[in-house]
Amino acid sequence: MSSLHDSSVRRRTVAILAVCALLGACAGNNSNAASTAAERMPSSVNNTGAVELSGNITVFAAASLIDVLPEVEEAFHTKYPDVALTYNFGGSSGLVDQLEGGARADVLLTANVTTMENADDADLIDDSYSFTSNTLVIVVPAGNPAGVTGLADGSLDNTKVVICAPEVPCGEATQKLAAINDVTLQPVSEEQAVTDVLGKVASGEADAGLVYTTDAQGAGDQLEVIEIENADQVVNDYRIAILREAANPQAAQAFTDFVLSERGQEILHAHGFQDPVE
């Protein structure tokens, strides 16, 4: 009896171990598949479980995002109500200069690739992702008192034109677009942020300015918009990245994920921003 009982127990034990081994193998395969899928995406958006996040994140963002990001934040808070955001808006190159000088932030959003590459060269970030894009237009005061009609038709001659400085994304795009249209601009000033260009035209200090489509859309009736020839050939690729020295990397990742998410993209599109650059 004892021998038969022991043999039966051993057989059941072997069977149980075999089943456990099979289940373990299956679990391992599923885990590998999930890991592979997660690696293909930049974010914690792949997590199946909700993550409770809190604290503050500091966001350094291109000036042209000043109107849209607060709306993105509002939607973000429906998912992560305990994460507070502090913004620093400015020209993208100036933001990178601040970070190189020791300023601390969790997330960086630039208005072109060049400034994000500068951040990468300075070892401030690891990876960055395209999250939207933008193109340039001409804006003039309501009524268009100077009679501006385009970039390459001579109507800007003898007018007070304001553009962005060449070292910032909107200025780099302006230089490229002028070259494509074989135009030499003679601006009365070059600004460090596109919002400053917009402000000078809106106040009547300038007859015309080159700004992003989204800035023109947000200006309302105080400005008129004039399309620029070949504007679609100079597309600014907006990039987002988490800083290596982020104080709250998990919340920074969650915010980055949200900007890249379907809801984040809907908000950007509503403000006139275009699809990310693939």
C-alpha cells in the first residue's frame, strides 16, 4: 500500500510540475511579446494597469505652443489629476541654452529638429519624438494698410517686416522659405520668439511678419493672413523629449505619452497644428 501510495503521489507531482512548466513557458512567450510591443513604442501608454502619479513636472516649450499646451494639460488632468505642470515658454534655441546653463526641466518641446539635436549633442536628452508640425504664413494688421500680397511679388519692398532671428526655428524656416522663393528680406527687426513677431504686427509696429500658421489662427480678427508660396516645402518638425535629469521621470513620461496620444493629437489639430513628421 505504502509503495503504491508513494508511486501515485510521485506521478501526480510529476504531472503538476509538467503543467506548471508548460504554463510558465506560455507566460514567458506572452511576456516576451508584450515586451517587444512595448519596445516599439516610446511610452508607458502600453501599460495595462492605471498608474497613480503625482508631483510637479517642469515643461520647457516653444513659444508657439503657448495657447495649445494649457488645453492639453486640462485633458491630461482628467487622467492624472495629481500631476501639476509648470511651463517655461520661449524660443527653442533659448530654452536649450537655459538647460545647458543649468536650468532644470522634465520635458522639452522644440519647434524644429535642429534645436532638439543641439539638446542631444549637449547630452540633455536621449530620445525625441515628432509630435506635430507647422508651416509659415504672412500676417498683416487688420485692413492690410501696407497692401502686402505675398512673399515673392515685391509687395514687401519698402515695408516694415518683422521676422524671427535665424537661430530660432521660425527664423530658420523663414530663411529657407526666402531662399526657395529667391527673395532677400530686409527686416526691421529679428525676434527670438514667434510670439514677439506676432505682437509687433498686432500692435501696428510692423506692416507684416512671418509666423506659424497656428499663431495666425490664434490671433483672431486683429490680423489678416496671407499664404506664402511654396510654404509646404518648409515644414517645421516639432519634437518632444524627456530630459535626462528629469526630477519626475514617470510623470514626464505620462505627459509625453499623452501629447502623442489620439486625444493629444486631436487638441493639437484643433489649434491648426499638422500631423507629426514620419
